[in-house]
Amino acid sequence: MTDTALTVFASQRFADHVTPPGHPERVGRAEVMQLAAEAFARAGGTIIEPCPATDAQLQAVHGVEYVASIAATSGRAVSLDPDTFTSPQSDEVARLAAGAIVQAAEHTMAGRGRALAMVRPPGHHAEADRAMGFCLFNSVAVAAAHALAQGASKVAIVDYDVHHGNGTQWMFYDDPRVVYVSTHQYPFYPGTGAAADVGREAGEGRTLNVPLAAGATDADYDLAFTRLIVPALRAFAPDVLMVSAGYDAHERDPLAGMRVTTAGYRAMTRHLRAAADEVCGGRMACVTEGGYDLQALGECLEGALDVLGASPVGEAPTFSDSTARLEAVLEEVVAAHRPHWPSGVW
């Protein structure tokens, strides 16, 4: 690593994806992201305007006909499912979101430091041929496939959005080169992400789901990271770590039922940064997913910028809340994965 600085990929254009009145994935989210980017720039940080993903980059994980179908919505407002909509510029904006994390991945893989793409719409629910859950293109999956095409032999994706990233899981479910890790409220939308879902064929053991009951605390999440996720990252030793950074497990978020605080999110990001520093030379690229309380979103972005940009990373915090929800699934998760990993990982 030649440079430990943080670079942010952001654009005012993320406000050009417009959803119907009352929709939680609203333009106000883009405005919060832009304010965070401007504050980062005033403090001396580097902001890069992203470029849109190409058809070839999108088609590495999405079907050709699907990419064309989203392009066909240009200039129109279309309902793709009961939760997922386009507006006249949504195809362009969703391509820009995917392009931002592609560039963030290229940036960190080139040894230029950590990167954070602050984008909307989110992406991790989008499947190969299906838009859902507010998502049009699966941005983090596009970036992971691009990283592999550019020479990475192993990519890890950690997703701490409150909803399971079904699209990301299925896109790499049989691919041994990608470890997909998800902490999520369960059972909950979209209904996937059971502990027993570990991958298939050559990818068996490469999907690590940590399903948590509603009400999980900072301490539950912290234990999930220290007991399960960081050991898995050490054992897998990826060339690059990507993070689907969803902030809707926050206690103030209106769409879910978790009790994570801003401090809890800072701790998760710190664990991942420290792991990336240890196992892959600090090569870490993050992209925003959900997060629908605007105050909480702003606080969490500020925390992410601070943790990812700090030097050194600082001490890990401790939490005194209950860990009952993580403990309730810990052995099930370990038992599901023990046959697929070297002895001693957990």
C-alpha cells in the first residue's frame, strides 16, 4: 500500500433518481450523501465524480436482456415491482452507482488507498434478471466481477445492511472465488439468508449468512464480527474486501427492527478496516446500500468517513448490551460452515 488515504466517489446526479411520494428510498438520501461528501472535501478529502458502468461490466452479472430492459425505461417513470420504480433518468443514475463502486474497487486494487462510493439507488437485492427491493443494478456484484476480471483471485463481500442481499448471494453462490458474508434481520424481507444457505457446488462454504432476530444490539453485531466474520476473512485472505454498507439496522430506521447505534456502525466499519489492513494490504472498497432515517444516515456516513480515513484506525470499542440474539444462532452458523473451512477458523 503506497497511500493510506480515503477517496470518496460521489455525485449530485444521485438525486436524479426520483421515486414516488412517500417512498423511503427518496431524493433526500442523495442530499445527505452530498452534504457528507462536501464536508469531507472541506476537510481536505478527495472527491471523484464517478463514470457510469459499461454494458459489458453490467452484463458480467446481469442478463443482456435485463440490462436492455432497464435502459428501455429511460425517459419514463415505470413500476418494476410494488417497491421498485424508475424515473426518466434512473437508468443513467443506476449505471453511475455501479460505476462508482467499480472505480472504487479499481482505486483500492491499484494500491491508492481505501474508497467509499456514496450512491443510490442501492443494489444488493437486484438479481441477474430481476429488479427488486429498490434496486436496479447490483452495484457491489458488478464491482466484484470486475475485480475478478482485472486479476483478483479472491474477493470478499461483507454486507451489513439490515436486509439480506439475495441478489449478491445468488450471483456468486457457486463461485469459490467470492466469499459473501451477510448480517441481517431474519426472518425479514426478502426472506433469504438462512444459516444453512452456504453456497453450492464449487462455492459450497463461500456464503456465510448470520441471521439475527429483530432487536439485535451493538453487542450482537460486534460478537458476530469478532467471532465469525473477521476469522472468516483471515482464513479466506481475499485480494480485496468490498462492503455493502447499509445503515438500515440503525435503531432509528423506519423499515426494520434492529437496535444498532451509530457507534455500533462505526465499530463494524472499524473491524472491517482492520481486517483489510491485515489480510489484503488495506484494499477495501465500500458502497452504500440502505439507510432510510436521514439523521441516522448522515451520522453513519460521518462515522464511516472518520473510521476509513483515520490513521491509525484506533482501538476497538466494547459494548455491554445483550448478545442473546447472536448467541442463539452462533452454533448453527458454525456447524453449517465447519465442514467447508480449515480446522480452527472458529
